[in-house]
Amino acid sequence: MAGEFGNPEVVEEEVDILIIGGGMGACGAAYEIGPWLDAAKAQGVDLKVKLVDKAAMDRSGAVAQGLSAINTYLGEQDPADYARMVSNDLMGITRDDLAYDLGRHVDDSVHLFEEWGLPIWKQPGDEGKPLVKGGKPVRSGKWQIMIHGESYKWIVAEAAKKALGTERIQEHVFIARLVNDKYDDNRIAGAVGFSVRENKVFVYTFKACLLVAGGCANIFRPRSVGEGTGRAWYPVWNAGSTYAMAVEAGAELTMMENRFVPVRFKDGYGPVGAWFLLFKAKATNAFGEVYLETNKALLDDFPPYGQAKVPASCLRAHLMMKEMREGRGPIYMDTVTALGKLAETMTPKEIKHLEAEAWEDFLDMCIGQAGVWAGENIEPEKKNSELIPTEPYLLGSHSGCCGIWTSGPEDLGAPTSEDHPDKDKIPSHLPQGWHWGYRGMTTVRGLFTAADGVGASGHKFSSGSHAEGRIAAKAMVKFCMDNKDHKPELDTPVERLVEQIYRPVRNYVDHQDYTTAIDVNPNYITPKMLQLRLQKIMDEYVAGVSTMYQTNAHMMDVAEQKLELLKEDALKMRAKDLHELLRAWENYHRTLTAEAHMKHIQFREETRYPGFYYRMDYNFIDEENWKCFVNSVYDKETKTWTCFKRAHVDLVDKSKLFK
């Protein structure tokens, strides 16, 4: 039995591989790892694996509520074209090796989804014909296919649980910290977390770990407040844990200045992709003008990307921002015209089906937006709906590329050093430092990542995250085989780890009687109050919605000072119960992630992503000085950051992207 609150039971466990997270990347790894474990066992190495998720796999991760489309499916298309698209949408700075490798693997995961029961829309005449047998999907864009996806995550999680075995899965345990090896500070050795259901702390020791705990939401003040508090586009439980835990372990981050500011239906954060791509709707200002056309000349301000055949997501947002700044809002999705044009050649029955599809787009993945439509008496065929850019999010699997610097595939990247044993096997013209032995491994030995964790790629979405988890699973088994005699030892005593994890509980237990009002106490701060302070700092000084995504060096100097004070106060967060302990640690991770984001924007002296943020003191793209990766490392002892440049190299020809 667990002890009294504040004195938890400690459970220690040794495994070979720990998977942290329960989203699509984790599910991919859980599904894939079995055959490689069998292969290892056949060679006399019996590897023990465990998956730990703070939630429940059935509804964990970004796909929790469902999806209406799979956004990455190549079909007959060339992985090199996919790598070009990723580069173009992320303003030219991506790892072509990672994108190309993902492109050549992703379709296999989609075929599995359909085999497991996911309904995928098919072209007339191909109904019931699987993709793997040539069935033609209904595409909403060049890379997207439509699905009936409310139960998408349930289907994928079920396959993962069956493959891995429920005895290897532990839910409702939040991993809060990684632990380095006692004899090698650049090697991972363990992790520590706690149950969100019982008064227990868990300490795991392992050879390898897959850190796939998602991206980061709620570090900026959201547009939805009051009764809408908590409403966000990306999952509210994505707390930057992937980035924060990796950087504290010594991993090198990359492109943390990048953020995604999606344009979404106002107040409900409903998706717009199907409306733009499938229903062919256009966005207008309040006067009915299509601003993507009237503001087209603005693209010339950001060469060469403004001349791309398909402007990047941030540039399209930039054109919208001009309308908002100059008072021509609100911005609308012209659903009336789009559905009217589609209905011109349809029967009444087909029109009814079309309207049902318009509603299903929300019911599959964003039920709250359907509620907004219903509550405001909006019928999309009769009344247009407002659009607005959201608050920023940090992620590496959607239209963003921040994350961790990871080893690429061995056939597309060169070894790190001249004395690498595989040097002669790698083409000499490929960039140094992109491959160091195991696909998906960070710069810390044994620490792997996938999905939102992998930086400098992007546009993986759900299918790509699953595929990348599968790739990492294979690599982790190989790593463990190559290091089968290694005995990991934690660099921190278990007692101190437990003390660190339960610090918020001790803050509460030791000081709760100092005042008569539980939430007002000079000795601690509630997690909710600390999060509001973090959001206010980031919003007002680091290019949030209140400044129209604008910042400069002086504003970030203020943010830096305030974040230093906030980090001090973060040590005083309280936890009156296990739920608050979860929130306290999520906020710790958010604060470190927010600091990384701010440090990178400080360092990159240009506006690489106009529309997503503006460095008003360097409001231009500087190809000569800043066509490079911005990377960083964090020293957890001194709590200082070091930002630096890494050279960017194109592995595929990008000239096709431009007019």
C-alpha cells in the first residue's frame, strides 16, 4: 500500500527499453517492436520493454478526439517531392534526409490502419477496395486523404496494445524526469515519474528510451478565456515534456524558434483543411474580398519563398494578418459560395450528403466547433463563419519543425566524425553530423525520439508519427543488442529523485496551515496561477496574440528577466492532490520549453516565419546569414543555454518549388 500523501510508495523497475507516451508515435513503436524483440531473443538476448503513458492509450495524444483526414499519404508520389513540400512549407530549413526517409515508409502505416478497420473514403467504383490493392482514395489535397476518423485513435491503440501486450503497458503514470548514467553523462539510464491515481513514485532503469510525449500547447495565453478556458487547437495535455526532459538530459535541440499559428474557425478551433481543399472554399475579409489574391504582392517582400508555386502556411497567415491589422476584419470562410457551387451539379440527395460531410468534418475531430455552429444558428450553406489565427504552438509533426536534433538514416547522412567506423559506407558528399548510428537517436546515447520530438522535419502528421515510431523501435532494439553488456546506473540516488518529484506535495503539506484560505499562501503558488503568469509573459513579450505576433530584442530581454523569476517561483508550486502534482510538473516542462523558444527567437536575427511571428527589429528573411539550423544545448547545473548555428544542406533539388 502507498503511504500517506507526501510519503509515497517507491516502485523500482529495470527494463531494457522504455517507451514514454501513448500517442501515434508510441503506438507505432509498440506495434513494430515485437518482431525485432523476437529476432534478438533468437540470438540469445531477451529484451524487456515497457510503455508508460500519463493518460490512456485509447484517447491519448493529438489524435485523441479523432480526425477527418490522414494528412500524409504518398501513394504514387515521389518521396523527394514530399521532402520538397516539407522544406517549402517550413521556409527552406529542414532535414531532407528525415523527410525523405519518412516519405518512403509512411504509406505502410496507412495500409495497416485500413487493415485494422479505419474507414478510408474511396473514389466511385473503388468502394471496398483496399489502398494496398490499388483502391483510389478521395484526396482533399496532394498529400491528404479523407477518412471517417472519429475512432481513429481507438483503432490504432487497439493494434498497439495487442502487439505489445497489456502486461507491458502502464497507464496513468506521468514521467517527469530523465536520469543520466552515473559513469557517462551523455548516456541515458533511467526515468522517474508518479502515478496520477495512487500515491506512488516509479523509478525505471533502462538501456534505451523512446521519448514521445507530444508537442507543447498552453505556453501562450489562448484566445479562448472565461467560459472557453482550456479550449485550444493542439491537445491541452501536450506540455512540452518531450523537449523539456530531453534538454535536461543534455540533448541538442533544433529550430525551437519555429512555431505553428494555425488559422482556425473562431472560438471552436475547428479545422479548415477540408473546407479549403475538399470543399474549395475561400477565405475573405469583411468586404468579401479574397485577401490571398488582393494581398498577393506582399509575398514579394519575402524572397525566394514568396515566389513558390504554393506559398508556405506562414505566408498565407501573413496575408491574413494585413487585413486584421488594417481593420478589414472579421475574416470569414466563404462556406455559402463553396457549397453553392458544389451543389449546382448535384441532386437534392447529394446536396444533403454534402452538408452532412461538412458537419462530419467537425464531429470527427473537433466537436466543440459543431457546438459553436449549433449555438450560433450557423448553417454553413446559408451563413459564413469567422476565421482567426490561434495562439502559437510548438510541435514537430504538424506544420512545424521544432524539436530535437536526431540521427537520420544511414544511407542519407554522413557520420559525425572522420574516425566513425561506417565512414567509408556513407557517400562523402552528404552533410557531416546527420547520422551517428541509430535512426531517431538524439545526441544523448540511448535516448530516442519520434513524431513531435524530431526537429527540422515536420508534416508527418498522424500517419508519419506512427511510421517514425516504428522506425525508432527497430533502431532501439539494435542499440540494445549492440550494448547488451552495458549495465545502466542512475547518476542520482533514488531518495533524491523522489524528493524532487514530490517537492510540490511537500510545499503544500508543510505550509497548508499557514493561512485560512487554501489558495492564498506566501509559501507556495498554485499550478494554475503559475501557468497564467507564464502565458502572460509569452503572450506580451514573445510574439503572442496580444502583440499581433510581434516582438523584438528589447521585449525578449524583458521576457528573459521575467522567466528567470518565474523559474524561481516554479520551485514553490504546490500540489494539494495528485492532479495538481501532474499540473505542477506539466508547468515545469512548459516553462523550460517556453524558455527554449524565446532563446532561439532571440538568437535568430531575422523573421523566418512571417505570419507566425515577426522580429520587428529584423523584419526580413536573411538567406545569406540565417539559411541555417539554430540549435541549442542546456546546462542543467548552471541553468544556462548555448545557441549556435548548424549548416543547412539541400539533398533534393528545390528549384521545382518556384514559378
